[in-house]
Amino acid sequence: MSHARNTEAMQASLRCGARTRSGETCRAPALRGKMRCRMHGGAWGSGAPVGNSNALKHGYFTSEAFEERKFVRTILAEAENLLCQLPAQPDTNCNPRKKRNPTRPRNRCAPSHLTNDKK
């Protein structure tokens, strides 16, 4: 080139400093008045918008949700205990094709995998 390029301002500007995937710091110049380059969040409009509806909590881990689930578990456990306390009655709605062993008593309680006794 026949003329000297003025690159002093570019070389003297602050660098971004964000960590890249390789673990090194980004060598791109930071934007005016910012600490990061245009690729690492220094550009206008980068970041979450004000009132971001995508960041709203769904409420599954709130204390009210915990209490509601605990209440439902206790109601279900009480209903299961009540069903287990009922006297055994002959099965009137049985399937005639299905043959049962009449000597073996029928368990009217819920299977053990449905109970929450392990906690």
C-alpha cells in the first residue's frame, strides 16, 4: 500500500474479555460505552426484553403447590385406608370368562406400588 493506515484507535480500544468456547478471552473490540463486543451482549437490544413472558415461573415449586399436592396425597391415603377397612363382598361385576381360584382370598387393598409409604 502506498499510504499508512490509521489503526491506532482500533488497536488501543478496550477488548471484550468474554470467555470463548476455547477458554480464551474474546479479542474483538468492545462497543463504545460497553464492556462487551457485539457478539457477546454489547449490542443494542441484546438480553432479555423488559417484561419477558418467557421467564415467568410456572408455579410447580411454590409453597402453595407443595401444600396442595400434600393435601391430595393425604386424601388419597385416607380413601385407600377406608377401602381396605370395608368388609369383603362377593364380586358381582366379575367377568364370567375369567376363572378365579375361590380358595384364594381376594385382596381388596390397593397394590403396594400405589401407596406412598416409602417416603
